[in-house]
Amino acid sequence: MHEPPRSKLRVIQDIKERSKLRGIYPKRLRVIKTNGIIQTGTPQDIYLKPETAFAAEFLGVSNQLEGEAADGKLTIAGQTVSYAGPVRGKAVVIMRASDIQIEDPVATPRPETMALTGILEESLFLGMHYRQYIRIGEIVVMADSAESRPTGAVRLVAARRKSADTFRPAGSR
């Protein structure tokens, strides 16, 4: 007699807790918050195409930058970049630390990127990479890279549609 395959349900509070489940890699995740299901999909789908800021924060180290979106522009910490997304008014931009590139602030920004200038304040070695801490106005942004960089002025660059997702703040419509 052949037994049907079994499914297991594991409930975890955050992705750090998932690391305790060694050798168990889910095929599908369901991200749940107090008001219900936020998103269901493969870990790759949720990481690459998050539907909310909460889902984007669930997988990976991300920066949440609050800003203001209007027709054709997005303002973050007093800096304005071009913007063609659907969000208007208050906005939250999620930039993953692993997807941010650090460049010379005088270099010409590349098309299809979001570029913000700031001051690199600290670079810490974390074993496999360096975590850079960059101040943009009152915001401190984390960026991961293979090399340490000297402190001073830098430009943070994130490719649009890949590593800089824009959402409405939680609770807004």
C-alpha cells in the first residue's frame, strides 16, 4: 500500500527563526500579518516581487526609506529622482542591502537606476562581505559589497524594478 505524500505546516515568527529549521526549505511561503495573508508564493517570488513593504522586509536585509511620490518624481531625504510608479503621496521605498551599488558621487547616473548621494560613515567586515553604513540626510542606509570603501561622499545606486520597490505606507490606501 502506497501512502500519499504528507504536507507539513511550520509557523515561524520571522526569517531568522527559519534558519533554525536546518535542511527544511519551503516550496511555498505564506506571509501573514495580524490583518491577514499578505502574500503567498515561492520564496523567490516573495523576494523578487513583493506585494507590500512588509513582504519585502520579510526576506533579506532591507532599507525602508520614507518619501513623497508625485507625477514623475520621488523625493527621499530632500533628494529628488525620476519616478514612474503608481504610488502617489507618502511612499516607502524598499532597497535591499545586497542590491545597492556604491559609486563615486561625481559619476554620471546610469539610466533606469535610482541614485541618491550620501556620506559613507562606516564599513564593517561580516565574514563574506562588508556592510557599509551610508547617511542620507537623517536616514542611515545599509549596503553590502565585496570590498571595504573609505568613508566620505558616495552615490547609492539601485536598479529600478529589481531592487528598489515602492509601496504605500502601512495603513494608507
